[in-house]
Amino acid sequence: MAGSLGGGDDEIISAINVTPLVDITLVVLIIFMVTAVDIAKSSIQVKLPEAATGAASENISLGLQLQADGTLTIDGNEVSEQGLRAAIAQAKAEADAEGNDVICLIAADENVPHKRFIWLLDLVRQEGVANYAINIDPMAVQSGEAMKPLPQDP
């Protein structure tokens, strides 16, 4: 009798043994976890200065509204152009003394002429305010109402 190698089973192995796959995946995961610490350590290191009396900086914000009839208000109080310039200058002086910035939040009625809105924006920039935000109605933008054609002049 001659010896046979591998036994008498001539069946085809149709099932995949996932144990080696799981072992390799776990080893690779452990390698990534160990090297991630070294990668994080080799990133740019910044040593922040320490202060005994540290406080978060608070920017000064002014709410500017331009009504359809041309009325100009700051935080709900009606002002003239000179009053607006004076209020911005005062807020800028206070902000500079504290090391902060002035932010103008500009809201204009949809019926305000474009020229008038640009005038207000230019006035704010002339007074040295570089940070400003323009208020919009997000629902009109999302619904496409803002893109409707304007009525034609007769």
C-alpha cells in the first residue's frame, strides 16, 4: 500500500476561512493606532503665551437698518448721516481701546434703491469698518422668490 498525501478527501474547499483576514485587519489597525500618535506629535507645535488675566475678545456690533422711505436707524434708533458717522466713530474708538473690532450688520428693505444701499456700505467703509454683514431673508432665497423677474416700468 502506497501512502497518500492529504488524506482521502477529494472535496473542493468552497468556504473561505475569514480568521486570517480578521487577524491581518486587526494587526493593521493596531499599527495605524500606534503610528497615529507619532504623526500627531510631529505636527507643528505652537506654545501659546500664558496670561493671568486672559479674557475672550468681544467685538462691538452695530445694527444698521435702511428703510424703504430712506430712514436710517442704528439698533432701532433713527439717525442722520452725521449721527451715523459719529456713532461708528465712537464705536470704533471704544473697540480700538479694547483691542477689538467693529462689525456692522446691515439690513435694507427690499424696496431700497441699489444706489442708496451702496451709499450706506461705502459710508461704513469710509469710517474704517472693514467687517460687515448683510442681512437677508433666507426663506426668500431658498424658495427662489428672490429670483422672480422684477415688474417692468411702464
